[in-house]
Amino acid sequence: MARKNYPDGFKRDAVALYRDTEGATITVIAAELGVSEATLSAWCKAAGVPIRHRKPAAASAPAPGVQTAEQELARLRAENQALRADKNRLSTERDILRSAAKYFAGETNW
């Protein structure tokens, strides 16, 4: 792949955009500008701009709607218990209907 040479003004503007944009990561700014993350990171380091990393607390906190392992296990256990109860109820109903069908089949004289 051919190496691209960017004008110094473009580099300064890219670094300034990254520095002045709160909460934006290298990935986002680089994608907007059409340069690689490594290139923008190198420009920022050369200009003495500290690289912001994602906050570790944000990475460890589950996203809305995402369950932790304990929550998922509890949900699955409750669902399993409900399904077993439903299976037992349906089995009992089926047995009752079989008995009724046998009774009424013996009563008819066609």
C-alpha cells in the first residue's frame, strides 16, 4: 500500500479537532477524517497531546438491557421452573382428557 503524505496544516487541524472534541476517541476522529488510528495517534503524540482512552468503569458496567451472569442464571432458573410446572399441568390435563374420552367412547352405542 502506498504511503500517504498529509500536509502539515491537515495534521495540525486533525490534532486540534481531537484535542478540542470532548469524549471523542482516536477511532471516531480518525474515521471521520479518513486516516488510520495509528496515524492520528502518532500525530497527537508528536504534538504532545495526551491520548484519551476509554474509561475502565464504562467498559466494566453492563450496557442497558444486558444481564450479568448471575442475573441470567436466576432468570433461566425461574424460566425452567415455570416450564416444568407448565409441563406438569399439561400432562395432568392430557390424562384427564384421555380418561374422559375413554369414558364417553364406552357410553355411546352407535
